[in-house]
Amino acid sequence: MAVKKNNNDNTEERKYSTLTKDILKRVDHISIENELKESYLNYAMSVIVSRALPDVRDGLKPVHRRILYAMYDANLTHDKPYKKSAATVGEVLARYHPHGDAAVYGTMVRMAQDFSMRYLLVDGQGNFGSVDDDPPAAMRYTEARMTKFAEEMLNDIEKETVKFVPNFDDSRTEPSVLPATVPQLLVNGSMGIAIGMATNMPPHNLKEVVNAVIYYIDHQDAEIKDLMRYVQGPDFPTAGIIYGKEGIKEAYTTGKGRIKLRARLEIEETKKDREAIVVKELPYGVVKTNLHEKIAELVKQGKIEGVADIRDESSNRSGIRLIIELKKGVATQIVLNQLWKHTDLEITFGIINLALVNGEPKVLNLKELIKYFVDHRVEVITKRTEYDLNQAKAKAHILEGLLIAQANIEEVIRIIRQSENTEAARNTLMSKFKLSEKQAQAILDMPLKRLTALEKLKIEQELQQLREFIAYCEDLLAHPEKILAVIKDELKNIAEKYGDDRRSEIIGKTNDTEIDEEDLIHDEDVAVSITTQGFIKRVPASSYRTQGRGGVGVQGGKSQGEHYIEHLFVASTKDYLFIFTDRGKAFWMKVHEIPALTKTSQGKSIKFILNLAPDEKITSYFTVSDFNPKQSIIMVTKMGTIKKMELKHLENAKKRGILALTLENNDELIGVSAVESGDDFIMTTASGLALRINEQKVRNMGRAAAGVKGITLDDNDVCVSGNGIHKGESLIVITENGIGKRLSSKQFNAKGRGGKGQIYIKPDNKTGNVVSVKTVGDKDEIMVVTTDDMTIKIKADSIPELGRNAKGVKIVNISDGAKVSDLAVVPADTEK
């Protein structure tokens, strides 16, 4: 059976149908894609303009501006008592900034931190955090007020110098920008992340910025390089060292750049005769406790070697003092390099000079930053002058009326007494004496005491001063160059009151793109020794005094049986040291990377520095002051093979090593020397033969080549050395029994490759085997080391120059059982 439909249901359906149609008529059909784009764009612009980016004119983001204005409004100037931070935050939130209280308080805290701001804007009392990233106390505990410097940002704000706009609920107005007597954006910088863009502007030194602004005012066609004569670079509150000027130049020219910041370190001697790296200043933004923990972690992981202890001795009195104590025998520079590489002792600061110009974000160069500040100050001073002019004219107008009244005082009194009311008296005065309504009202309001002769004189004097001030203001407004002069005077006053010395040191030439570590290295001449077991060290060459020929020498190490100094040479700490092994493998490093130790210490295993195989042995080396890839080297093997190669083939060797010479079986590399074009090269053998060859007779070869025959050897004879001969140099020979001599290089004629050579010494039982042959100048000195690690330094010219057949003279007295192990030349120019 069919169910009868209720009439009430039909009525409801018709009702809802009609309502739906009415709603649909009022619905706009839009693309969700377009709506998302538009809404997100509105949000992005709100963040950019109202939250994240500073205004180029006063250098402040809205929250900073609102905090300062709220403190100004509450009369929290530098000479007034502190007020609870919570009260200030509440004022900012309630009146100007409807966002989170934590964000507002966090901003105010940063404005009071001397390690965050170059020039403080808020004077805080209480715990406002620390460089160790300790959080500030809650806002209910801390107190704050403006600094005197911050008050300069608000000077003349009451004189209608800036535009005021309604706040978020239209209940009051707030400044859209501050008058800003100081170039805040440059001196304190700014950081902020917006939507799709960010700003990261470093702080600068106030004196430098003021000088640059003044120069710009006087030379508005100045180029950026001219302004950079005054603004050297960023100046961070935490000081530190800025390396290289190229990043600074790029940032000032394009608005974007990258600079490298390093901590300031000092090397100190501890009570345990160890060296310690002391961190005195940190790069901007680096947290000391985090750095401390990171170094400790890296030491534990083995990524940083040679550290014995880390401790923090920082205090309010001594400042930052993070001690990194090294183990004995560790090369300080090696540890430093590891610290630079793996920790925040070195950081990169990316500069982005992004600010709002007329409400739009723009990346600005140095000149533009200064220009917009000057333009803003011109506008502020113009408006201030107009305001002062109007006020002065209004006051002068009143005073002129008062003087008219005093000149006609009897008539004025009569009119007032006979008038029915105030309005009638005012109208009569205006009509009788041609006064304005304001003048007439001022006369009516004038107290009787102003009728005295003295008061009349005061009014006349005040009026005269006002007329002079009016003339000054009108003249100022008529001459823009005088407004610029006012800006200069105010800036000079600011610099005098608040300017200080630069904190961040800048190192490096303008075209430096990488950090030049040579700036950190003390340039000195050192004696480098390598033992038979591969222990290496360096000591100052000056620690060995010059003795007479035939002396015993001084202790230069700790010999133990077969473990003694095998190689010795003198070089500058800034020289490049090339090291070669018996297998033909080459390495290079800087001399300053060798551990600096005492004369009697053993040294550090070179396997911690170079990538040597377990049974690989160092046999030769040479040093150069400059890495010239086109310079040639000549290598000599024990079996008389010679190979010439350009230094560029070893450019990538470094500490991991690279094969420089392919050797035949039972052969090994025994000597390497750098040669200049046209030099001669001399090869010497153990049997006492020497062959002189001109380097041009040997062609350059590739790294994989095995070389060619250099000298023809007799049976059982081997090569012992290979040296380049420079003009004016002679040969110096020393045998294992301490016998030696000098020979003029002219005694050896240059011959072709493959000859047998000429006699240079006749070794026998008295002399013992030849240990070393080197080239030496007349004014040079030599150092001789023995297998019992005694070292003697003597003048080269104290050794007689003898003939090729002479046996030689006693150079060093050696103890029983000991022998000479090596000879090093100390060039005369290094001794200077």
C-alpha cells in the first residue's frame, strides 16, 4: 500500500530549495589556484613589509621600532629608572604589535646584548643571556630602558618629522619610520628571513660609517671604492678576524658577498712545557659552550689529533679564554689547521644587504645604503625646520600682539573694563589695534605681572631672538646645501659621543680570495731533522751557536742505538718542503707544519704527517720559497739514473704523495735538487767521482718516465748525491769520520751525460765513506750532525778550499763509535 506523503515535508523541501538558490546567487565562482596565489602573495608581502625586513631609512624592523617607540612613549629614557621588561612588552603588545610576547621579549633581549649588537639600543638590568647561549631571565625579573644611543633614533619625533599611521586597531598612531640621527642599518646591521628572501647585514664601526657619509655628502658622485677608504669592512661586537677583502668589496659593490671570520688565538706556554692554543675572541654568532663541546667531540672521534686538554677559563674580568692544551711534540699549526677545518673557529658570513625602499625589498650596495640614509635625514631636517619655523612664527605673532598691548596699556585696560564679556573685549581689541584673534586672546590671558617694564624688555629680547631664528630657518630651507651641512655637524657630534675603535681586524689584500695562512706564521729560520726511524722536528736555527772547526758540538737529539738523526737541513718556516722517498714517491708541505720542539726532543713520527708505507724511507728533500710550477727539478738514483721534470707535476702531491719517478729493481732515489735555467748539476759517487752536467743537456720528462743514464758507475760503486750548482758556489764534502773539504766548482768541467766523472776525494779508512756533498757559498754556514745526535754549526769559509786529490781536514770531533750522519747548509741570507 502506498504511503501518503506529508504536506509539511513538501513545504520544508520548497523552503530549503529556495534558500539554497538564494545562497547560490550570492556565491562568486573563482579559481582556487588564483585565490591561493593571491592569498599567499598577500601573506608574503605582509611578512616582508611588516615583519622580517628593515627599512633602509632607520634600519629597523617593525618590532624593533615599536619597542623603542613604546619605551619613548613611557618616558623610559637613559636617565630615568629602569622598568620591568614585562611592562614594556605588555605596552608593545597592547598598543602596537599584536603578536607573541616571547618574540617581542626575545627581540628586546637581543637589543640589550653587547655580543649581539655593536651599539646597544636597550639598557638591560638583570640576566639578559650570555655568549654561552644561556637563556635570559623571565621578563618579570628583568628591567630595561633605552640607551642614550637609542634616544638619537627618536630625536625630533615630536616635531612632525615622520609620518604616523594608525596602529592595528586604529586606537592610536605609531611612527612608520624613526627620525634616526644615526645610520642604524649600517652600524648595527640586521638579520631576517622573509618569504623567498632574507637579509643578513653585518654591523660596522660608527666612526668609519660617519666618515663615509660625510664624504658622500661632500662628493655625491663618489664611487664605491672611494667610500671603502673610510668603511674598511664589517666590525662585529665579538671582534674576531676577517680574512680577505674580496668578499667585502663584492658585498659593497653588488649588495651580496661572503667573508671569512676567524677567532683570535694566542699561543702560550703552559707550566707543563706544553703549548696551548688560547681562544680570545670568537667569530660573530658562535656559541662558546657549543664550540667547546664540538672540539671535545672531534678529539674523541680522532678527527683532531694532538689535544691533551680543553678547559674554559673565561670570566667577566679576563673575557673569553678557552684553553686548548696540546700534547708534547705536536705541531701547533697542524692542530690549528684541523680546528679551522672542523670547527666554528672559522665561519663564513654571507652578506645580503636587503632592505625596504619605499616599501619594496631591494638589494643595496654601500653607496645606495648611504644615499637613502642621507635622503631620509634631509627630509627629517626639512620637516623639523618647517615645524620649528611655524612654531617660531606663531610665538612671534603672539609676542608682537603683547608688545602692542603694552604700548597701549591704558587703552587696553579701558576696553577690557568697559566690555560686557570676554568675546566683546576680544572683538574690540582686534578692531582697535588690528590684532588677530590669537593675539587678542593672548592679551586677555596675559597676567598683570607682564605689564612691568622688565617683562616688556624680556618680550622684546625674546621676539628679537625669534626673528633671528625665523630668518635662520627660512635661510636653511632656501639652501639645501646648508641642510647637508647640518647633517654633517650632527653626524660628527654622534661620532664624537658614541664612536669607538674598530674591534674586528681585517687581514688580506683586496684580491685575496682564500685565507692566507702565512699571515699567522712567524717567519724564522729553523733546523729540520729527520731520524732513521722517521721522527721529524724543527728548532730555531738561532738556538745553535756558531763554533770553530774541529769542535764537538751540542746535543741535538736523543740517539738510541740505530735511532739517530739521519737528515738535517735549514729552511724558513714559510718555505715549501719537498720530500722524496727511496721508492720515488714525492710529498710536499710547508715547513711550519713540522712539529716545533726542543733540541733534545725526539720529534714526531712523520707517518702522522705524510702518507708513507710502513717500510718506506725518506732519502732526499729540497726547499723553495715560492712554488713555481715551471721550475725544474733533477732527480738522481743510487744506480746513476737522472731525470729532469717540471715542478708542476708534483702540484697535487701534498701529504698524500704522488709517484715522481719509476725505478728499476734494486734502485732507489737518493737525491733531488731544484735547478734554474742554465744551471749546472753535479752527481757524486761513493768512490769519489763527480760528473758535472749542464741542466739543458737533460730534457724535461713526464711524471711516469723512468729517467735516463746520468753517470757511468764502476762495479760496486753507487751515487751518493746530486746538487744544482749556482754561480759562485763551491762543493763541500764530509765523510763519516768527520773529515771534509771545500772544492771550487771550477775544478769540474761540464761534460755530457753518461760520463764517469772526475775525482773529488779519495776516501780511505781514515776518512771513511762519503756521507754528504752539498753546494755552499763563502758566507754560508754549515751544520753537521752525528749518529750520537751531536750537532755543530761552523762557518763555511773556516773549511779550506782544497784540490780534488786532497783528503781534507777535521771538521768535527766525534766520539768513539759515532759517525757523521748528515750535513746541512745555512745560507747567509737566512742568517740575516
